[in-house]
Amino acid sequence: MKKYRRIKLWTAACLMLCMLMVPAAQMNVTAAEVIATVNGTVMSGTTSELLKLSTQEGEMHIKLDSGTDTSSCKILLPDQKISVSVSHGSDGYLHAVKITSGAQTVGVTVDSSKTSTVTGTIGEKTKGDVLYFNTYAGEMQIKLDPSTNMSGCSVLVINKTYTITCARGSDAYMHAVSIVDSSAAAVTTGSTGYTPMPAGPVNASTTVVTGTVGSNTKENLLYLTTTGGEMQVVIDGNTDSRNGLMMIPGRKVTVSVYRGSDAYMHAAAIAGEKNYVQPATLSGSYSTVTGTVSSKSTENILYLSTSAGEMELKLDTLGNVNNCKVLVTGKKITVTCARGADAYMHAISILAN
């Protein structure tokens, strides 16, 4: 009996010792994972997979993966000051365990009741809290605030595509209200009244080409004059032409193309030269006019030849384009329009006849 009692006591002692040792062992494992915390500034060339960090000791390359905790810092733009806890990876690289940011700037008053939603890429000129955002409509400068909602994106890096909802601040800058990765973005209608035309999904690999619209261009076929010669690009139901509506000969356009099953090159998206403007406030009743598209038309202004003369219609409040993807010279259309606070007439919707 004494022998069995001694065995039970010894077993209990071992169990208690194990219970005391387990937390300590777990703490040692966790501590071993993070080998150091480094401070520095984000360098150009940083991507969503690789962080280039300038430190006092020199340049570091740190991998970002699905396990990286970016909840305290999603902004990885040049000159951004951050702290990174790192671990050794089995691939020989240092891996980021957690990223935290430095002090954030104080925000300004932002009129979030009037928002606009734009899609584009963050440009190389971006520094600090001012994003140089390249959209189909041109380059925008958008400020980041501590209150910017970035729950819809993993990290913010140069040359990646995002959708930004922004509003005018008391400092006259447009400020980012929310940012999401473009791949996860849902098309929304802001208070500007702009409703993008639907575009079908294009899963093929695309190439971006720039050129001018050729004189033979039709509604369903773009003749694109490039430095390498003339291309024929099909415009179909999947083409996103929201930012490349005017196929006027001589106009410069940028086209994202892919090879279709019919061996033709197809346009996934078309973008013309356009100046970004804050949509005007409309006043008065709506009017409907019918005419043909003039060759003077641009992405900002539609020149419409009517029986009463030529009308000049701004396109900043355009919401719907029906029965066509693009407009060519001489195309007959019906336009619903209204007068803006700037005394111009503004197109609200276009119906191809």
C-alpha cells in the first residue's frame, strides 16, 4: 500500500511540475518567433508581398504574408515611418510578424455628406499622407486621415489598384473616407449621382496600350493608331467604357486589351483624356434634346449638333448611357440634361437612337 501511495504522490508531483512548465515553454516559443523589432521608413519599390525598409543600419527586405498583422498599420507608402517585428522564415527571408505606424497627423473637417467614388492606382509621386491617385479621369491628390476606413484593404502600396470614396475637406483637399482593394470593391453610387455603366467580367490576362482613335472607328470596333502600327480592337458588352466614352478620331486613349476566342483583340477597359472636376450642383427642371455627336466632343464636354444649333453639355453629372458603349462622330442620341449652378447645361443621361 505504501508503495502504491508513493507512486501516486510521485505521479501527482510530475503532473504539477508539467503544468507549471507548460506556460513557460509556450512563452519561450512565442518569444523565439519574434527575433527583433526594427524602426525605419518605407522605401519605393515596396509591394503587397515585400516591404523595403530604410533603417539606420541600411536597407532591409522583409516579406509580407497572410500571417502579417497589419491591423495597426495598413499604409506602406514611401517615407511612412513604421515599426516592424520580424521573424526568420524557412525561405531564408525575414518575415513581418506585426507592423505598427508612427504618429498620425491631425485630421481636418471633411464634408462626408457629399462623397465621390473613384478607382485607380497609387502613383510614384505619393509621399506621406498625400496620395497621388491615377484614375482614368486624370491624377488626383487625396489626403489620408487617421479616420480613413481601411478595413477593406490589406495594405496600401504604390501601383496597386484601389477604390477610394472621398470628400472635400476644409483645407480644400479631397480626403479619403474609405479605401478598398479594387478586386473586392463593389460598385456604389455616391451623392454625385454617378452610376457607372455595368461591365461584364474579364478574366483574361490584359495588356495596356496607348494610341489615338483612327478615322475608321465604329461603335463596335476601335481602330487604334499606336507607335507600333494600327490595331483593331473589338468593343463588346464586357468593355468598361465609363471613362472612354468618346471615340472621336485623333483623341488619345488608353486601352486594356486581351485576345478573344475569335482571335481578335478585345477591349477590357477604355480610358480617354479627362480632367477631374467636382460634379456641379444642378438646378431647375430637366430637358430632353436630340442631335448628333460633334467631332469637337471630349470626355469632359459633349458637343451636340441639333436642329437649333450646337449645344455644349458638360459630362460631370452623367449617370446613364443606354444602347451603346461608346459614342462616335455623327451618332444620333437623345440627351436628358439640366442647368447647373455654373450656368452650363449638364448631361444626366444619354440614349443612343
